[in-house]
Amino acid sequence: MKKALSIFLSILMILCSCTGFAATALANNFSSEIDIQKALDKNKYDSSTPLTVTVEGTYILSSRLVVYSNTTLNCEGATFIKNYQNSTMLAIGQNQDAPYGRDFYKNITINGGTFDANKNSGSILSFAHASNITINGAVFKDCYNGHHITFAGCNNVNITACTFMGQGSKSGDNMEAVQLDILEESHFPNYKGHARSYDGTMNENINILGNVFENVNRGVGAHSVFSGKYMKNINISNNTFNNVSGYAVLASSFLNVTINNNSINNCGAGIYYKSINPKPNSKSQRPNTYKCSGKSYSPTVDKSSQISGNIISIVDTKDPSMKQWPYGIRLYGEVVKSNEKIAKKGDYSVQNITVSNNTISVARSATGIWIDGAKKSNIKNNKITFTNKKYKTKQKVFGIRLANSSKVNLNKNTVNVKGAPYVDNAIFLIKSKSNTLTSNKTTGAKLHGIYLTQGSSATINKCTVSSNKSDGIYITKSTANIKNCTVSSNKGNGIYFVSKSKGSIKNCKIKKNKKKGIYISSAAGKVSVSKIKYSGNKGGKIKK
């Protein structure tokens, strides 16, 4: 059988060399992994002729398979089961090739197949310095202390219609099913000893579309960064994430990222976009942050990114890293005021991002949309609902939290707390200036519908604020210009200006609040009030 197959392949290669068609190795059940590798090795030293290898059957792997440039590996109907520790099941090229640049390897397609790590340690597929990579319709399952797929320094990667399932690790942390990595030797050791491979090449033009992630530690993304260097043109859309312990998507130092129309179901956290890794505390170093070949770079402003149309449900999970500060969607940036050990001085704020038309359901102590360190961004048409009235926590939880930000537009968002006892405020602004809140609806918070504090400033226009357990709109040590709003049925005051606050209230409807319609504390600054329609406020219309 082997002899006949060999003769067949030889004849086919001769024909293809004459006609210009791809050389093709065909088999229904190779006799072993060795024979599969021999077929793939036809492009090991000379990949100028396209090669197609088709595999069927079940194979127990005692070592990894290696694919080379200009190869299509068709695995529909094939199952590969890992029977060894560490290393990967599938690789692109040899480590000793010491690849460099973005297209050292190129034009590789993997269609179908089940790659079962069998709960052995190590990632399933790892590759770098490659371009035009397509992985379609494959199943990756049951890896331990590793990633299903990890890649770095690549261009034009398309991962579509794949399934990623089953994952374990000792720490439970930082193990994305699909990891977009950086070429830092201590972190990506594949090419250890080959300095030219650690050339700082970044991932670009990555499409992760229409995949399923189920029962994994993390979904897809990058947690490690080169300070001031970025991955570009990343599209993570139309995927389904089920029962992910931690975050579904983590976009660390990405430019021009699209995260759209994903279904994130019963996950510990949703989507996290950050332009710099935050410090755990003021005295610590930034985790997972490296210099690139001994050099840090100044920040680059993201011109356009979007997180849109995602359906997200957040629940309590067994992941210990999600026991503090989980979220539906989180944005993080900051201004670094002086040079650090790794990060250079500069403005790393999140800028020019749109978060829109997302539906977020929260059943744990998670903030719906958490924004820290953003500028010139739009948060619009999002719906946030808290669903677990029995959940208890001592943490501060908000529908939308805006901190250390400026010129952010909150427009047509809905926050419905539904009486969840742990949600302090529906919309909360702290240390955030020159923002606009337009046509937002808030209801049911433990304290306030809208709360501004610590030097915040905002124009609040056409908002509907109702049925909160304290005041509707609460302003302290901040400036608010409130107009055309409807504030009703709150158990405290409709609008309350307190210590060192100032602003204006105009053309508002204020009704059925249990205390005053408007209360301006004697400790407040100047607040002008005009053209107000009061009705049914039990404590009276206004107190100054």
C-alpha cells in the first residue's frame, strides 16, 4: 500500500510540475504520523510549488506535525490526539529556521480536523513570522497550561468557523484560547538563542470570525505588550463565547480594532480594550509589559476602533482573577506623567473609540460599561440590565462608570438596575470633565440615577431618570448643566446639588419624587434654575 501510494505521489508530482498545478498528496488514512510528516516535508526545503495534503482517520501523535509555506492541509474527517507533554501538536516551520519579518512563512491553509491535546500540557498550534494564514472549520480541544492557538509577528491571519473547547491551567490566568502574542524571548521562547527572530514584528490584519469558544479560561486576545508598540487592524467579530471563566475578548495595545456582533454567554467578563497595562498599585511595575529589543516607544493615538452589536451576559465564575472588578465592557487608558522603568512619558488615553448597540446582562458584581482614561469617544445605544436581585457584594458596582476621562459622549444608553441591591449608581462620573450625557435612561439604582463627583463636569440633556432609591441626579464637587430632562419617582430628591457643586437646571420635568423636586444645598455654589415643570413631589418643588 505504501509503495503504491509513493508511486502515485511521484507520478502526480511530475504531472503537476509539467502543468503548473499544485502538487497534491492524497490519502485516506496515512499509516502513521511519520507518513503525514513525510508528505508535508515535500515543501520543507523548496516551497515554490503549492502542496496539498489531505488526511483522514485518527492518529495518536507522539510528536508535533510541521507545516511549511505554500501548503494546504485538508483534515476534514481527521482526528489528531496528543500523547506527549509540552511542545505543540502543530507548528509552522522549524524553530531552528530562526525566522524573521512578517512573511518568512506564507500561504498556509488548514481546513477542518480535530486537534485533541488530550489534557496534555502545551499549546496546540503555535506560529510566528508568517503571512496569509487561514485556519477554517477546525476543532481544538482540551489543552492544559497552554493556548489552543498562539501566534506572533504575523500578517493576514484568518481564523474562521473553528471551535475551541476545554482548557485547564494551574493558575487559571492568562490562558487565552487564541492568543495574539509578542515576540519577547522570555514570553515567547520558541526561538530562544536566535536573536534575529525577536525583531519586534507585530501582528497585523488579523481576522477571527465566526468561531465558537466554550468552557475555556479566556477567549481571544493579548495580555502582553511591547510598551508603545501596537498590533493593528484586528477584527474579532461574529464569534460565540459560552461559559468562559474570565474575559471573552482582551484587546491590549491594539489599533483600529473591530469587536462586533459577538455573542458572549455566561462568561466571567466581556470585552476589555486597553491602550496600556494598568499598575496593580502606584508602587508596582506594569504587568506583562516589555521593552522591544531594549527600547520603549512613545504612544500612538488610535484613530478609529469600535465595539458594537455584542450581546453579553456576565455571571459569577470559578476564575479567581475575576473575583475583583469584572465588567461587561471595559476601556482603560491613562496619561503617564514621567518616564517609568519601561513605559515612556506620554498620553496613553483611549481615544476615538465607539462603543455602541451592545446588550449587556449582569448577574454578578460587575459594572456594565467601565471607562477609565478615555477621550473623544462615543458610548451610545447600549442596554445594560442587572438581573440578580439576590446577589450580595461589598464592591462598588455601576451601570456605566466614567473615570479620569474627557469629551466622552454618553448617548441613548439605557441602564435598568431592576432593584439589584448592589448597584450603587446607574451612571457615575468621577474626575471626568467636559462630557455630554444625552437621551440616556436610568432606573432602579440603590442610590442615584446619575452621579457626578470629584471635579467632573457634564451637560446632561434629554435624560430620563426614574425610580432610584435615593436621588435622581446627584451632583457633588462638580459642574452640571441639566436641561430637557425628566426626573421622576425617585425616593430621594429629584435633583440634588451639594458641596461645592454648580451649574444650571432648565426646561426639566420633575415629578413624583418622594422628597424635593430640586434641592440645592447651602454648601453648593451657584445653580441657576428656570422653566421647570413640577408635579407631585412630596417634599415640595424646590429648596435653595
